[in-house]
Amino acid sequence: MSAGRHSLQVHCGRSVGGVADGAAAIAAYAPRSLSAQAAGFVRMVVAEAAPDTPQRAKALLFAAGKLARFGEQVGLELSPGVLLHRSVIERFILTGAGGLSPATRRTLRTNLRALARAIQAHPQPAPVPLPRERSKAPYSEAEIAGYLALAAAQSTLARRMRATALVCLGAGAGVIGSELRHLRGVDVLWRSDGLVVMLGGRRARTVPVLERYHEPLTSAAAFAGDRYLVGGSSPERRNLTDTLTVALCADAGLPRLQAGRLRATWLTDCARLIGLGAFMHAAGITCSQLLGDLVSYLPAVEEPAVVALLGGSDERARDA
């Protein structure tokens, strides 16, 4: 290949031949479904975007053509400032592209937004990507055992029971934060062949307690009775669990006790019980949003089945 021919094909990292082919595709664009004015608008905006391949040029022409036709139908001015405004693009995708598949609509919106950015004299800065919140690391079985041992070694019975409830409710039922502060001893009861926690408030639900925590949580609930499990006279009191948390951080060999990690421990144990890891690996699913969509199609599960799956049965529940 000669040097001249090579320089024709590649210039500044872009294929000159591809640009020329793209320009040719733009110049030849004259669909019968569009008026001459609309076709001229499409050629103009796509030419300004300077697509570097014929395929990219055709994709942008297709998207701009759909938008121009929509603009003519609703009486909008065929100008970049009007049709390529973000609100008009959204209106077109929602109301003017209803007959297209969801994948095609997403592609159209992406290409139209790219056109809008390409023709802006002073484009708006791109949004700064924000880090996605990640799940906290769960505690190991040995670490949970260490926290329960520290709870059992507190100086008074009340402190022992409250510290035990803090660990058991977090790691055994995933209850933390304001829900934890509102729980009383009577909200922990034997039912459906297992130990459950009755949560009220905005997200009222019944949560089975993992079998490992049945005995210590039962003792803590019996001690609390009608009182709050983690102490205090009002659930609105702030920093209610701080004293208990500090007491459970006395062992230098244990990591700092964090509510988020206690809940992550419960979540991990439940995921292991239901085989979630194996299912997601087999299905090739990595996004939890998809799981939420799938759950909406599933029938409701009765409480005894949930307790048997997540909490484990106990003979004492049958006698209660």
C-alpha cells in the first residue's frame, strides 16, 4: 500500500474514506416520506455531526428523519434549536415513536441526543458520574459470635439484653435504623413454626428470624416485654444505639460494629438459603433491578412458607 493511499484512508485517527462515504450517504438522503424541507433539515444536522462511517451516518439520518417527520406532524419549526431540544426529543420518544420496539426507541433517543450535542456551539458539560452505592461487607460467623459474647459480658442484665437484641435483630432479621428503635419485646413472637419480628410503620411486614438467633433474641424479647428492645423511653430519641454499639466495639480483634454490615450479614445469609447466587449465575443476571421486575410477576408467598425458608422451624413455635 502506498504512503499516499494510506494517508487518504487514515487521518488523525479517523478513516478519511469512511468520512467521504458518510458524506455521500448524507448527500444522497432524500426519502419519499419527508418533504424537501424536512429532508434538508436532516442532511444539515447530520452533516454538522460529521459521522466517521457510513453506518453511523445512516443511523443518524434514520433518527433525524423520524424526528423531522414528527416535527412536521405536530407543527414544530424545522430548526435544530427546536427539534433537537431535549424536551422535544423526549416528547417524540414518548408520543411519536410508540409503534417502535423499546430497543429501537432507546437507540433513537441516544442518537438524537448525540446529534444535539454535536451541533451545539457551546455544549453543556456532561454530568459528573457518581459512584453507585455498594453493599457493605457482611460479618463472618466468628465475628457475629464475638459480638454476641461481648453482649453477654455486659455489666448489667438490661445492657446484656439490649446489646443482644441489637445484634440479633440486625444480623438475624435485617432490622436496623428507625425500625429497630420502634420495636418492643412483644413484637417478637413465635408464629408459623418459627420466630418472627412484626414490623409496623410505612413498610409494615413480618420478618422471619434466622434460626441461629432464635434463642438469644427470645430471651431479649422476654426481658423487654412491652418496652423497647434496644432501650429508651421514646423511639424518636436520636443516637439511641450508640452506647450499645460502643460497648460491642471493646474487642480490638473485632471490626467496628456497623448497622449496615449487620443487615448485609442477614441479606447474605438469606441469599445463601434461597440459592440466589446460583440462580443469578445460571441466568446471567447482574442487575438487581431486573430481579425486582421479575418478583412483580410472582404470586405472594404465605407466611409459613417464608418462615420455613428463611427462619427455620422450631418445636417451641408449635407449642406456643
